[in-house]
Amino acid sequence: MTRILPGVLAMTTIVVASNILVQFLILDGLLTWGAFTYPLAFLVTDIMNRVYGVSAARKVVFAGLVVGIICSLIGSQIMLQGDGFTYPAVALRIAIASATAFLVAQLLDIAVFNRLRDGSWWTAPLGSTLISSTVDTVIFFSIAFAAAFNGLSAAAAEEVIWAQDPIPFLTTGPIAPLWVSLAVADWGVKLSIALIALVPFRIIVGRLQRKTA
């Protein structure tokens, strides 16, 4: 456990930071600052997988999942007021979407990385992150905001009705539900960070492997 403690600490820090930064909007609300920290979770998972293997990577993921659930539980107890209504800082529907997307995407990342690990040094981290971050985006934004999931409960529909408003896609394209623009913008950030993260992946993995040699 001691050897993967840095990974656990890094993952939990990223999860906590992302839960806080998601409250701060940028680019007219298309993104939040949390969109730039959350993808680093895939970097941590891939580093643990490369250096310590599948089992260690899964332990780091489950640590992040537990912390994420705790953050959601705390957020669900914080009540905010606006437009004459009182509502939780973290809606139950969004909390479920977040936990589901995180767990499925991270475990998929580990599986794909392991399948590609014998290729070029960049193949596994880039391939696994591109695939898993795409799945993460689809699961989270669909469950959290799509009208198809309004049947979860009347409250679930009311909590996110704003995200289903029709607007120009990415503010300039054809009319589409707001959540579609949010998903595509978030996905674009994930893909960009997947490419940038190859640099720290290469450096950190090299240093850790020298220490464990």
C-alpha cells in the first residue's frame, strides 16, 4: 500500500479539486475549471498501471471513487437558494452520473491500457485515455442531463431542466439541447489534456521505474 500512496493522494486530490472547481463557470458557461483538473485522473491511473500494474491502478481508482461519493454526499446536504427556490448544491441525479461515469471509465481505462501496454510507450496511455474519456463524457452527461433520464423521478427532471433548453450548438451552430454543447466542450478538453499529459506521463513513469528497479 505504501508504494501506491502517492497515487492515492494524487487521485483523491484531483477528485476533491474537481468537485470544487466544477462550480466555477468559464466561456459563457460552456466549461468549468473542473473540466481541466478532472482528466488528470486518467493520467494518475495510467501511471499506476504502467509502474505497479492493474491491481494497484484499481486500488487507486476505488480510493478516488470513495472520495468522490463523500464529496457528493456533502454537497447534497448543502442547500443553495436562487429564483425563489432552495436546492442542493449537488443534485442526486448528477451525483449518480458522476460516480457511474468515473467508475466505468476508469476501469475501462485500466483494461484498455493493459491490452495496449506492450506497444510503443505512448500507445497505451493515449489510446486508453481517448477511449475511456469519451465513454466518461457520454455516461456522465447523458445520465446527468439528457431528457431520456427524466423518468428517474420528478425531482430528477426539475433539477436539470435548464440543461435541456434548446440553444445554438456551441453558441454558433444548429439548435440542440444545452447539455450537448456542454458535453462536446468537455470532451474537447479531455482529448487535449490526453495529448498534453503524455509529457508528464513519460517523465514520471521514467523516474518511478528507476526508483523501483
